[in-house]
Amino acid sequence: MLMAADDQYIGHRIQEGDDNIETDMEITFTVISVYISFIPMATTKVTLELPNGMIEIGKELKLKCKSLKDIHSHQSRQWRGGEDNKLLCYDGVTIDSKKYKEEIKSSTVYELTIEKVSESDLQCPYACRIGFDIDQKFLDINEKNFVYMPDRNATDLVYQHQNGTFILSFELQKVFPKPVCKVIINGATRSLTVTNESKSRVLWNVTYGLESAEPLHNCLDPIQIECLVGKRTLRFTVEHTFVCKDQQISEETRILISITVCIAATLLVALLVIAVCYVWKKSSITWKHLYDTVRMESMDAK
């Protein structure tokens, strides 16, 4: 009688569009939950099925509630769960029609769809109820059912040379599971150490670091980094400003080269000037000799 009275009252409030429907539903569900706690678990005839595939943020998530017997119209249906373990749906009426949607799949099965799954929808309990029968399970997030790649390859990336040591560090934000990262140098690998980490509800922020006496880069090539995120691989490169050892020139050498180039250029200009003067002088002598010869011949002819 208690159950029938409660269902009739809530149904009446839903039809009237009362703004306090969610509060009424919470109170009713609490009363029923207390009553159900005294019923032996062996009498439960409802099974909640969580998704068995990969869960993706931004996509939909479907929960199924199955009854051993046909669900009759006088039996109420309820969904509960999420971050605050709150009432999500009562007899098809959801607290957010854009977020939750209930669908009756058959006489013994009904389904709740959670749209655009966010981190707050994960790692929390969910429960479904038909009449007095209820089943609750915890939506556990692990490497087998969830992988989230970082939006960006890396942030706060640093590669520097201090006191004879090459230091590499970077952070991967909002990622799951915690990645395992390494540097690839000439086909060999060096593992990166986790120097700092923090976790929200599900996603990790992880900082990695590596110190080495030897360079972590190849000459003229960026640093190659590879991270294993669950079964997926994240590869990215890190640019650097270091030059090859055989290309490193001291300041004294640069000055010496500059002086040598200047001297060579000066000598070249001097040689050009001398050559021009020599050719001009020789040409002048030749033209003078030719002029004198022509003049003598002209005088002899007279």
C-alpha cells in the first residue's frame, strides 16, 4: 500500500509540472530504500548491466536494467547514480532531458542513456529499481574499459644543459591511464621518471623528467618521445637549439676567421689595383710608342 500511494502521489506531481518534483522523488526513493534494506537480497529479481565495451568521454553511455518477470504498468521504475548518487529518472521522467533518456526495450528490459559522458559520470555507483527490486553496481574505470589521450602532446616542456647535465622535463595533462614514457636515441630507449602527478576524479596530470650526462638528442634532429597510454601509443618530438659538437666554434676561432677573411679580401683588392695599374701603364707605353712611330714615318714621307 505504501508503494502504490507513493507512486500515485509522484505521478500526480509530475503531471502538474511541480518544480519540486526532484525533491519529492528523492524523499520517496529514500523511504523506499530504507524499506528495501530489510528485504533479503535473495529476493532481488532485477539486474543492472553496465557497458562491457570501451567508454569514451563525449559519447553516450548505456545502462540496462533487466527483470526476471514482465514489468507491469503499476510498477515504478527508477534510476539513480552519478557523482552525487542522485535520482536521475523516475518512470521515464529525467532530471535533465538533454543528459538522460530512458527507453523501454522489452517487457523485461529498460535502458538509460547518458548523453555526452563527462568525467563526473565515471567512477561512481549506479542503481536501477523496478517496484521494490533494486540492483546497484559501481562503474569502475580501468585500462580495459577506458582510455583518454591528452588534448595536447605536452606542456611546460624544458630541455636544457646545466653544469654538464642534459635535463628534459614535460607534463601530460588530462590522460588515462597513467602513461609510461621513454626517449628514443639512435634506436636505443631511455625511460622517463615520473617526478610529479595529480589525479582528478579519473584523469591524470603527470610530469616526467630525465637527467643525463650524454645528450638526449641527435645532431640536427628533434628529440623523439614515445608514451604508452594503455594500449595506445602517443608519439611527439621536442625541438632544441643545440648544435653538433663538430659545428661548435669558439669565439676566438670566429675572430681569427673574420681577421683572415678581411686580410684575404684586402690582399685581393690590392692585387686587383696593382693589376689594373700595370695594365694601364703598359697600355700607355704601347700607345705612346705607336704614336711616335707614326709621327716619324709621317715626317720621313715629307
